[in-house]
Amino acid sequence: MDKLVVSTSAHIKDIESIPRIMWGVNLALLPTLIGAVYFFGVYALWIVLSSVVSAVITEAVVQKFILKRPVTVSDGSAVTCGILLAFSIPPAVPLWLPAVGSFVAMAIAKQCFGGLGWNVFNPAMIGRAFLLISWPIEMTTWTLPLNGMTGASPLGILKKDGLEKVIEFFGDRGIMYTDLFIGNIRGSLGETSCVLLLLGAIYLLYKRYISWHIPVSFLGTVAGLSWIIGGDPLFAILSGGCILGAFFIATDMVTSPVTKTGQLIFGAGIGALVVLIRAKAGYPEGVCYAVLLMNTLTPLIDRWIKPKPYGVVKK
């Protein structure tokens, strides 16, 4: 007679794992990478490679020689961080810039907090914030896709001269929406093509690696508040890093709330901060700092919004 084996939870197993999810996210980012190379040239690929290689080497060296822990670069999280950092910086920066940003992201924002699953802040956004503070000129020099001409981004024009000047720059409102959706605009390497980002987002939603709660509350808040203050809701969503941030950055499992209600609050908070920074702060874009600010509130949201234990009846 076989012995009855009793083990600890969890008793229900799933084929999904951290490496499977991380490499799935990397796959979802592939269309945007191809689009970045098409719009900005082969140099865009070198920027991404510089960022990814730096992230992988930094994580491996810190884990093996400083923290004396097993090296876990094969799980794909370092690659994901490198790609997202590269996607959030301009397409003509020197190659050492993304390498430095990835070093800061992995060594300080991730490994100093204990590694994957323990970091408080999104590592890629910490790396971008560090680069923007340290080298503001390089981080705010934009080139036009396909011809490489430098100039202001759509959000930069909006900040300085208003929406009418943005529409005048594109020719008319319809062309503006089309170019913003396709990606024929100045901007960061991986944030310009909304259609390619949405292709990857559909894959992540299909695989259930992310849920709709953060993206919908994020983008819905951006659209609603932009309309309230007299802006163009569709322009607000399609411009800057809103799509990249909503589906690929804010949905980071480690730095976002656990509960669905908490995720709705988290996404709405990011959206509100994005609109506030764009409208009142010195920066034309606010996704990076909005995500980091809401990361600090994630533990409080999780403590505030707790699921009811099964079988418990409130008095």
C-alpha cells in the first residue's frame, strides 16, 4: 500500500515561471524593437544591445562576486530591464549612456534591494531618471524618424507653444493622430509606435502575464483629466511614453499592487501624476517619475486593500 504523501502548499501547479514570463515579455517587445530599427536606423539596435549587455553583465558580476549568490541572468529579467531602459531614451545617444543607465538600474535599483522580487522601484525607470538628471542634453535631443533631423518632440512643442502648434507641425489633426499611432514622430526609441506596442500588449494580455486593470485605469485617467483641463485626450494617450508605460512598465509584477482594486488605484495615480507633470512641471513628459512615485505607495496600497480571507464574515 502506497503511503499518503502530504506536502506544503501550493498544491496547484502551473507551467508558468519567472523565466517563462520574462522571456514572454521580451518576445512582446520584439515588434517595437523591429519598428525602432526601421524608424531610427540600425544604430537603434546598437543602443538596445549596449543596454542589454550592460544589464546582464552587471547583474552577473554583482551576484557572483559581490553578493555571493547564484547567477540568475538566464531568467530574462535583466534582458527585459535593458530593453525597457533603451526604449525610454532618445535614439541618438552615445552608446555608453544606456550602458551606464543599465548599470545603475541593475546594481543599485535591483540588486541592492535584494534582487528580483525585492526591489521597491522599477529598475529601468530608476536608470532613466538617473540619466535624465545627469545628462539632460543628451536625454532631451530628439531626431525625426527616417531622416534624422533633430528638433522638439510633440510633447515638447505642446509644452512650449500649445496644441495648435503641434497640429500645425503635423499639418492637420488627422495626420497628427496617424503619425502618433504609427510612430513617425520624434521621441524615445521604443515609445513612438503605438500600434507595435499594442501588438505586444495584446500578446501579454492573451498570455495573462498582465491584466487590464493598470493599463485601463492609467490611460483612462490620462484621457479624462486631459479633457477636463482642456487638452486633447487622444493626443495625451498616443504621445510620449503612455502606451509603453501603461502596458510594459507600470504592470511590473514586483513594483505594482497585488490586488485588482489596488492595481486600479495604482494606475489611476500614475495617470493623474502624468497629467500633472505634463501640465505644471518643467518636464514635458511625466511617465518615468509618475511610475517611480507610485512605486513608493505600492506597499501602502497593498496594506490598505486586502482581500477578504475565505470564509470570514465581517461583524
